[in-house]
Amino acid sequence: MDFLCYGIENSDLVDALAYVDEYSENDEIKAKKMVEEEMKNFEMRDYLVKYKECYKEREVGGFVAMNLNTRSPSTPYEALSLSNTHKIILEHLETQKLNLELSNTYSDLAWKKHITSLESYEKSLDHNLNQLEKSTEDLHKSRKIHQSQVKSELKNLEEEFKVLVGKNASIYKKLQEKKEILQQLKNNST
């Protein structure tokens, strides 16, 4: 497996790209001319195809198969490229090994802890649900009791209203009688 960054000739010589803090208009024109000249001589490559070729993964037992070239390099650049590639592959394998060891060591504990926290959360939800149901039931009971009390008070008030209406009718009747007697007395006195 050859990584894209090492597939470019003399990539090991480039550490960083230079930049200029301040530049004049003349410097910009010169730089554009240099870029245009370089583009004329530049061979266009399809880096995406190279990228796809470099990173095709073949699954073998859960691991990505890696191409460890054992042929002897023909150029110093190829030797450096192979060396870097092998270093990356070994580091990747070491990371996978460490991940497996950590998974074997801690995965059971992590799942047990996660399940314990879920069970605790479930108990908390059950408790909250029971409290809510109890408070709802208490509210319904208090409303029922209040309705019963109001119903009896309403009945008492209706009875009292009937009695008072009866008293008012009897007082009105007596008043009418008194008015008639008074009217008769006035008529008799005249």
C-alpha cells in the first residue's frame, strides 16, 4: 500500500510552503507568470484515481489487508517511501492490537456499568411514575370529596332557598291582607 503523500516525487524534501508577508503588485505579476509557465509544463494527473487505488480496503477477518512490499527498492526515493509505508502500517497494526486489548479488558466492565446505570435510570423512572400516579389518584380523591361537599352544601342552600321563598310568599300574603284591611279602614273612616 502506497500512501498518496509519498507517491509524489521528492515529497520528502518539502517541509512547508513558503509565503511572503508583504508583496508588491510587481511581485504578484511575477508569481502569476511563474505559475502559468509551470502549468504549461505540468503533467495533469488524476489524483482521485490514485487515492482510490491506495485506499481500497479488502476485509480479511475484520482487519484491512495491508500490502507489505518485500521487494528491494530500486531508488532511494522508493526505499524511503517503502520505509514510511511500513512504519505507518506497523503503527496502524499496533493501534489495532491496543484497541483489541483495551476492548477485551474493559468492554465487559463498561457494559456492566452501562447496564447498571440504565437499571438505575429505569428504577428512577418507575419511582417517578408511581409518584405521579399516586398524586393523580390523590387529586381525583380530593376533587371527589370536594364535589360531594359542594353537592351537600348546594342541596342545603336549595332547601334554605325554598324555605325563604315560602316565608317571602307568606309575608307577601300577610302584607296584601294588611293592605286590604288598611284600605277597608280608610274606606270606612271616610
